[in-house]
Amino acid sequence: MKNKNSNTKIQLKSISKYFKVEGRNKLVLDRVSFDVKEGELVGIVGPSGCGKSTLLNIIAGLIEQDKGAVKISAIPWEKRLGRISYMQQKDLLFPWRSVLDNAILGLEINGMFRDDARQKAIGIIDTFGLRGFENQYPFTLSGGMRQRLAFLRTVLLDQDILLLDEPFGALDNFTRVKMREWLQSLWESFNKTIILVTHDIDEALFLSDRVYVFSKRPGRIALEQVVNLKRPRDRKIVISQRFMKMKKRLLERLFYE
Amino acid sequence: MNKWLLPLLILICLLSVWEFGVKLLGIPVWQLPSPSLIGKELANSSGLLWTHTAVTLQEVILGFIAALFAGIFLALAIVYSKILERSIYPIIIASQTVPIIAIAPLLLIWVGYGVAPKVIVVALISFFPITVNTVDGLKSIDEDKVNMLRTLGASRWQIFTKLQIPSSLPYLFSGVKIGISISVIGAVVGEWVGASAGLGYLMTYSQPLFLTARVFAAIFILSVMGIGLFLLAVLVERLILRWHFDEKRSKTLA
Ligand SMILES: Nc1ncnc2c1ncn2[C@@H]1O[C@H](COP(=O)(O)OP(=O)(O)OP(=O)(O)O)[C@@H](O)[C@H]1O
Ligand SMILES: [Mg+2]
């Protein structure tokens, strides 16, 4: 297992969120609290519409919670926008930018010269399986490559915290399995704190140190599952006894209602 | 190249029918000259025609540039100010019901007989499609992409330059293509109501003298001018929006 110091990186304290729907307040997140340690990967699974994306939006600073607090490294960061990497459900690539120029968007926004930014991106483009496509437009890429490019754009800014919202949701099963192994090896090498939202229980257990199961809306934590499996995890781990037991527990909780 | 073949064939057919029809039916030249006679007129009076073409072309280009700037500026103002959107936008749309031919004589009274009133008429007729399309383009912005940029730390200005401008360009070019095709009409209308040069002037001058072949020669040049300007806009569009067309092509293949 990877060395983790026990510093708390992300602290969510009783986060609640309402949305106004037809003039009435609808509770979407109900007092969600959990901590993520530095270098930890925490998975979140839950039924559609339970507020998973909303929670990530709040952590990233895109929207404001109605109650509760978000603390980063024990400090209540008010201005989190631009300081936490966030990969949303869609790839959101710009069709008018080449692959390379899509990747460097964040660097450019933070004032790096284009040429320097391109150099930096080219340095790690191999890891993302995009070598040879630098000057193509995104429409020439396969679904898996688009997702990896969105990923590259997200991590190139090199923030400590990475939020991933269904990063492989749009992909076929085969590609997804390969992508999760790729993500595991990537994560081993870059020591970031990650929150991963997914529909795929195998994916959550395979990648995470801990998994939270959310109840259906209003989302609250229904179950915490610690995943004590040795890393790096092998593809076949998903059919091991211990994995199956955890999976059974999660499934039972997910379909409990 | 195949897509040019059919229209070209149809055009050749029409011209032949015209050529031989005129001869067979014995229609007098002052009523309807044959295409070959119009061609001859183009060659014989090339010096005169060119002088007037240059004047009209100048009016069109100046007017269109004015329309482009005014059109984009108005679109930005409308998109960025709710008050302007509610006040000016309806007026601009309503203004399009006022026939331009009715305004042209007034312009003569206000700004005189020179190039200015023609340039204004061209601008008035061409800015509208540019404004309307650009407004649509600026508003078609994808909120998810805005949020993505915000998580990367983008300022409002960066969102404008890196997302809003590029994503509105295809719309802007639709407006430019319409605007530039009708700009020639604007120049002719401007010249009809009062001018001393230009192809529109040449037509109003030649028609009472029954120089019908010359009127047709002027019409021919005007349409070539319109088509040429349109193709120029298409060319610039293809150069600037290469990604747009590559993507469209790949989608039609798929
Ligand atoms: N801006 C908004 N205004 C009103 N309601 C919203 C808004 N954003 C989200 N919601 C509602 O909040 C609930 C939670 O949405 P959210 O996108 O967080 O769900 P999710 O868990 O990510 O779902 P999925 O797994 O399908 O992505 C949904 O019922 C959604 O309709
Ligand atoms: Mg979601």
C-alpha cells in the first residue's frame, strides 16, 4: 500500500444544499460529512440524481452550499475556484483547438506562454496515449482518447486535489476497464488526493481506498466501505472473494430502498 | 467538382435557349439583346464599364466594412446589456420593415450626392443579418464549458476571449455571407436615387436611351460582383474556421 501521511486534506462538515424548483426548496444534499486524507482516493457511488455532481460542484467552488463548511488542509478556503482540479462528466473539449491546445487551456489561463505550456504538455502526452495526435482536432479522437485529453487538461495545472465526475462514464465496458487500470498507475506516480464519483461499483472498489454509498435524493451517506486491498491491484481482483464480499455489501445498500 | 457540373449545364442550356429564341422570334435588340450581344457590349465598352464598376465596388466595400463593425458592436452591446436588448433590439428588428428605397432619397438630402449616402445604404442593408446572427452566436455559449473554464481559474474576460468569441464565429460568418450578398443591392439602390457614377447610375442612364445591352452588361457585372464577394467570404470562413468544416465533413462521412 502507498504511503499516506494522516493529514486531512479535504474536510466536509455537514454540507446541505437546496435547489429551488418551481418556487419550492428541494433538498438535494443532506448533512454530508466526511474527510479525505492527503494522497487518498475516495470513491462515491449512489443512485442517479442523489447529488453527487452537486457535491463536487460545491467542493470545486462552482456553487455555494447552503449549510456546512468545506475546509482544505484545515483552512476554510473561500476562493477554491481555479485551485482544485475538476473533471466533469462531459469532456467539454473545444472543437476549434487542437489536441495540444485543448490540453494547455488551464496553463494558458494561468498566464503561462503558449510555447512553454505546449512543451510541458508534450512532456507527459505519452502517458495519456495521445502522442501523434497533438495537432489534430478533437473530433478525430476516439471516446477513450477524448476522455484522456480532458483528463490531461485537468491535471496539467498540477493542483493537489482532483475531483473526477464519472470520468469513464461515457465509455464502453472494455475501454473502461483499461482506463481504470491506467488511472491507477497514473495515480501511483503522482500522489494526489482524489474524489471519484462513479456509477460503476467495480470501478469504485478497484480504485478507491474508501467508498461512500449515497442514499437516493436527498443524498446522505448511507454506508462507508474501507477497501483494504493491496496495490497495485490486478484486473482479476474483481473476481476475488474479498472483492465480491465488499461488492455484495455495497449492492445491498444501494438497492436497499 | 461534380457539384458544379449540373448548374453549369443548366446555365448553358438557358443561355442557348435565350440566344436562339431571340433570333428565331426576331425580338429587337433594344427589347432583349442576345447573350452574345451582351458579351460584345462587355468587350467593347470595357473601359466605361470598369470605371463605373470601380465606383460601385468601392461603395460596397466601404459600406460592408462599416456594416461589419457596426453589426458586431451592436451584437456585443445587445448581449451584454439587458437594457439594450430590451430597448434597441426590437427597434433594430422593426427598422427592417422600413423599405431601404424610401430612406435612400432622404440620405441625399442629409449627406449629399457623393459616395457617403451609398455607403450608408449598403451599411444599413448589410448590418442586420450580421447583428442578428452574432447575437445568436454569442448567446449559444455552453454553460458547462463556462464552468469548466471557471474551475481552471478563468476570468470573465478569458471566458469571453477563449470560449465566447470562437464559438460565435460560425454564426458571425453566416451573417457575413448574407450581408455581403445583399450589399451590392444596397449600392445599386443608393445610386438609383441620385448619383453621377457607378453601375446603378449607368443603368438608369442607359435605360431611357434604349442601350439595353449595356443595362444587361451592368447587371451581369453586378451579379459577378455579388458572387465574387460571397465566394471571398466563404474562402475567409474556410481559412478561419477550418476546424468547423473538418468536423462537419467527418460527421457526414460517419
Ligand atoms: N441548477 C439546478 N437547479 C435545480 N435543480 C438542480 C440543479 N442542479 C441539479 N439539480 C437537481 O439536483 C439533483 C442532484 O443533481 P446531481 O447532478 O448532483 O445528481 P447526480 O448524483 O450527479 O446524478 P447523476 O448520477 O445522474 O449524474 C437532481 O435531482 C437535479 O435535478
Ligand atoms: Mg452527476
